[in-house]
Amino acid sequence: MSLRIEILPPGKGSQRVAVEGRLDTHTYEDLDEALAPLLTRQLHSLVLDLSGLDYISSAGIRSIFKARKTLAPHGGKVLLVNPQPQIQKVLDMVKAVPLNEIFSSTAEADAYLDRMQRRVLEAGEEED
């Protein structure tokens, strides 16, 4: 099985990408190439929807880590949503992604993003 990547329309400071199939040594470069132009912008968050991901290898984990590393200097985050149970198990085992950055649904991730943005706005108001 191959990897299918769908880049969804961007939101305010956020970019969603749906990943389906197998993310492994044969397909991780496809994800790296698809994400590269997105990571050059100063995104607040890259949301990877993993609901269609059936398998992830260490090469796939490396791709996610690479995206996180690229966004981190600008305060950006990579958020994972809808991981299948087998994908969640792998993420738990390798502790590659902090648990507070994995969400059971897109709605849960959106609520997190809303809270984070409100905190930034509220902090800015306090400084005024």
C-alpha cells in the first residue's frame, strides 16, 4: 500500500494535512517533500490527521520529528489527530510526540488550538 497525502486549505496560522496508507521507509520521503513547503512559513500549528494511516515505521516517526524540529524555533507545533490504535501504540512506545500533542479528534485539537491562541491574546492584553 502506498501513502496518500492531502493538504487541506490553511486556517489562521494552522495547516491541516491528512495522511493515509503506510508511512514507512518507502514513503516517508513523500511526506517530507509534501511538508517541506509548508514548514517554510511560520505556522503556529501543523495538524496531521492520521485517521487513514494504517502503519508507521521509524522512518515515519522521523518525518514527524523532523517537522516538529523545523517548527519549534518559531514556536510552532505539530499536532497529531485521530491516530488508529496501532499508530497510537507505536507513538506511546517511542514517546516521539508528547502526549499533549496527540488528540483523539480534530475537534479536540481545535479546542486545544483555541485555548492556546486565547492565552497568547490574553497575555498580550495584560502587557498593555
